[in-house]
Amino acid sequence: MPEVWVPVVAQHLTGGKQRVRVAGSTVHQVVDSLESAYPGMKALLCEGAEIMPGIAVIIDGEVTNTGMLARVQEESEVHFLPAIGGGTA
């Protein structure tokens, strides 16, 4: 099962766990599994049926732009992080 690194703001839902393993072969399935195991998680990560704007999904060290449709492998590491933006050149 993929390992999800739980955002600090959501760790109160996991009993303080920083990482949890949940079933899923897509981000959508992972989010649904998180919600089943830790009610309230989906509201922190999603807006409607999509990942909330301002949250980046990182799978195995790579930022994905496909949101809920992104594929996740059995041994993947998934992070939901506040997106970093801004700055000037």
C-alpha cells in the first residue's frame, strides 16, 4: 500500500501519525482511503472532487499535475504539501 506523509495540519486526524499506509492506485483512491480511515482528511485536501488549489501532490519525489487522476504504485510515497510559488528573478 502507498505510504502517505500526513501534513502537519492533518496529523490530529491520524492520532499524531506522520505517515500512514492506505490502499489506492490513484490519488483519488488514496484520498478516499484516507477519508475512510481518518474522517475529515478529504475536507483538508480537497475542494469538491479535486485537490484543493494551493496543495501540491508529490508522488515518489515528483510533483504531479494530474491531480486526482495521478497513478500511485503499491510502494509509492505520497506527499500533500502547500504549493510554493512567487518570488522574482
